[in-house]
Amino acid sequence: MKPIGEQNHYELLEIPREADAAEIERAYRMTQAAYASDSLAIYSVFGDEDALGMRERIELAYEVLSDPDRRRAYDGSLDGHLPAPAPADLAFELERQRPARNEPKPLASLPLAGFDDLEAEAGSTVYDGAGLRRARMRRGLELEQIAHVTKINPTYLRFLEEERFDDLPASVYVRGFVGAYARCCGLDLRAVVPSYMERFEAGRVARTRSRQGHPF
Amino acid sequence: MANLAAALARRGRSVLAIDVDLEGANLHTCLGVPSPRASLADFVAHREEDLAKLVVDTPLRHLRLIAATQGHLGAAQPSHVRRERLLQAIHRIPADFVFLDLGAGTHSAVVDYFLAADEGVIVLSPEPTSIENAYSFLRAAFYRRMREALESRAVRRLLAQAMDQRNERGIRTPLDLLREIQALDPAEGARFVAALQHFRPRLVVNEARTSEDIKLGFAVRSVCKKYFGIDAEYLGYVNHDEAARRSMIARRPLVDSHPTADAAVYLTRIAAKLADPRRSSVSGSRGGSA
């Protein structure tokens, strides 16, 4: 609860003092995107100049915190300079006294972003097309990125998500697609592939049958 | 809104949904009650003093409704006193959760309902218009909450100056304002900070189509923290889903008509977060124009 100009590098990136390198990296990317010149989130609140100032501060914070030596020196200066809060600094005092809530890792907890708790609660082990897409979006991946990594045609990836089983190639290929997709999204292949393939086979059989029933 | 209420009702909790958007009432349609026999307008216009008599059933179990209906053209927003009466009356109706469906805009009535709720949910769409409206609303709610918290006349005057965007003191953000107040009157500063800590709006991103849209919630949360000094909680997102349109046409909440649709799954999750036992009443405000 300090004006931006008085926030230290950790506060600026919204990470705890003990954040590791991966957390710092994620927080940096998130805040950088949040205050980018074309960011929706700052529209009508931060002017161009303010946003530019923010980005410069974020750059500096990242430069320092991502370099172990500079970070150590900075931590030392924080500890040394951090005075017992002056009585006038009520905001700071209250911030210190406030009991730790269980979410002071805001931006840092990406990509699972705090939604995984409910995912687990749902206890879903069925992976259909929508389940794949949810896993991908939680990771913050676009289809094109998965296509780039896996070298699979993005159209087929989209068909996987949309469960357009008849438009997909033979099952042996589909099995490979699903495996590669799951690996990209950090999913457990042994859970995902059989689950999806079961739907795929069932979906295809149903179609084939209905086609046989209607010769025209 | 209709969907969050319906999702909780599907979990077996008794839910009362109230359409306080008298000028744009449509909650009854979303919930499949085409012509409710009673309307909140009757309470507002003093035709009915017993709010409980305006409660109607919906096709969903555990979900009841106080509708607002047309037929009262020019139905004005209730007076401040009447709003107070309404809020008191709501507390007397037994329900696990009460949802208030707020209209768009920053009318003092909308802000008052929002602040009266235990949880205020702001729904954002990934569009500049929606974001702009959401921040206007937050600003209005922020200053109203602060005005309530502050006591000294001098400090309230300072607050009024700060609300004027072209103020001469160079107060630009609510946090700059805090500094000024602390300099003027430390006790008021402490009250301001305490009020800030209790002002925790929740955010939902609606109509998400890309992962960028999903990240918008985190970015807005960061701006809330940096600009307003408030902790907004990002409850979750709901993806753009054609099934939502179909369910709207069928006049049934998506979570009821298509419970396995993507958007319904997300909505149910958000409802589960809201159903935390420490919480009881919820109001929703739309940042968008939809």
C-alpha cells in the first residue's frame, strides 16, 4: 500500500522477498505485459507517461533481481535501510501488522495461476477436447505455439480440441498428436492419452455405424 | 450473474437472486420466469412493504427470485432511505446466499448495493469500453467507501478535491491522496487505511477467447494494487462459448441447460470460490455494456 515511487523491487513485481528465479521471471513477464503500451488493463487509468515510467521501473527491478550478485547487494541495502517505520507511516505500519493472507504470491503463481485448486476439486481425470483446451489456456499457450513446438499442423490441433473426430487422420496419428499436445501442456501422458483415445474411438465408431444405417 | 446463482443452487444451497437493476431488468428471463407475478418495483413504490411477498420460485430447485419487471416505465431508482429499507429487508429473508444483480453505470444506488454486499463482483470483458467502465465504477465505489469511513470535514473536503480529476493539489492516485490525508490528520489516515483493507472487489473476466484475455484479470488486479492500493481478487474467467447464447435463447442458465459446456465448468468453479463459508451475500456489477 505504498505509492509506486516508494515501492521496492519486490513490491513492484509483486513477489515475496524469497522468490526464486522462476518466480521473478514470471512476475516480470506478467507485469511487463500488464503495463505495456497496448495493454488493456491500464486503459483509462495510467497515461502513456505513467505507463512508461512503470515499465522502466519494472525493467530495473528485473535487472537487479535476476542477477544473483546485484540481488544480494540490493537485499543487503534493503535490510540495512529498512528503518523501523516512522510513526507517520501508518500505511506501512498496518501493512506490516496485517496477518499473512494465503495469497501474497499473486502474479508469481502463474501459469497455474491459482485456478488449479478448483481443478483438483473437480477431480476430473477425463480428458476430452475441452479438457485439453483448458489445460492449454491455463498454461497460457496459444495453439500456434504448440504447433510450433510439436510440428503438428495447427488445424489438427484445433480439431483435437473441437473433437472433430471425422476430420482427424487415422487413430495411430491421433494418438501421437494427443501425446505431443499433452507433453506441451505439462499433462500426464498416461492419464491423457488413453482417456482421449477412448472418446475418439467411441466417437468414430458411432459415426461409422450411423453412416452404415443410412446408405444415402 | 444468473449462472453463478444457479450454480450455487445446484450445489444444494438456498439462493435468492434479486434484480435491483430496475431500468434494465432481465434476470427473470435468464432464469426462465417469463412473467413473474411480483416485482421489486412494488417495494420501491411502497405498494408492498413486505419484501418476502415478492419472492417467486424459479424452475430451478433451491433458487428463488425477486424480479424487477417492465410495465413500470420510468421506474425511478429508489431513494436513499428506501434503499436502506430494502437492504435491511433482504437480511431478514432466509437464504444461504443472496445475489444482487446490479445494473451498469455508477449511479449512487448501484454503488451502494455493491458496497453493502459482503462480496462485490465486477465482470470485465476484454474490451477497452468494459475496462474503462470497470475503472470508473471502481473509482466511484472507492471514493464512496472512503467518504463513509472518514469523519473530519477538512479531510472530506480533500477527498472531494481529489475526486475532481483536475485538482490543483497534484493528487493523482488514491495513494497520493492517502499521503495527503496522513499529513493532515493521522487518525483519519488510519481510518482510510482500514477502509482500504476492507474494500476487496472480486474480478471475473468474461468472454475470454485467448490466453491474453485470461491474463487480463491478473493485469487488472495489479493495476488495482498499484493505482488504488486495493487488493482485488481474480476469481476466474469464463470463456466465450456459443452454448451460452443457445442457453440464453432457451432462457435457462447455462450451468443448468449445458452443465458440461466449457463456460459452465468455469462458472461453477467461480461459484465454488464464492461459496466459501465465510461469505454470504454477493452483488455483481457489469463492467461492460452488455
